[in-house]
Amino acid sequence: MFPARIADTTTGEWKEHPRFPGILMKPLLTSADNALANVSLVRVPPGREVGRHFHPTQVETVYLITGKSILTVGDTEVPLEAGQIVAIPIGVEHALRNVGPESVELLAFFTPPIS
């Protein structure tokens, strides 16, 4: 038996985000896999946005796999493109808007895990 679970981004079911219509999520690793973090694949279609929100007890680390977006952290907007990564501190309001012609896909890491 292999002592670790391997997550595959090409399998599993996409589900609509519970708070952001049109945003799709696929959980990859949960707190059952890693007591210190969880990881989800997120898809933001063209013209869609993950609205302003914050995490009261988690750092959210976002790695953009594909696409172009505008990341808002607090009151500052910055471009975030494929190949870039950012850590958003605990309690800081943030949002992400797809500004390109293709879907944005990103990995969202939460530490500690969202239960």
C-alpha cells in the first residue's frame, strides 16, 4: 500500500462554488490527506469573478495555472498570470477577476485547511 494519496486534476467532478455562481471547484487534497492544508482546483470562466471575501483563520496561496486575471488584495489591484503564485494573509479581503479570453485555472492552497 502506498502511504500517500495522489490527486489527479484530470479526474473527479467539477462542482459550482457555493458562494460564487459560475465558478467551478474540484477538491484535490483535504484535511484527511494533510492535517495542515487542503488544495482545490478552481476554474474561473472568461468574464467571471471570485468576489471579495476573506478567510478568518487561513492563509490562501494561489498558483495560476492558465489564464490572465486581476487580483484584488485589500484595495490594491495587480495582474496575476499563469505561472505566478501569491500568498494572501489571514483576514485580508481579496477577489480575482478573469480578464482574458480563456478560463483561468488555479490551485488554491489553504493553511490550515478549511474544514
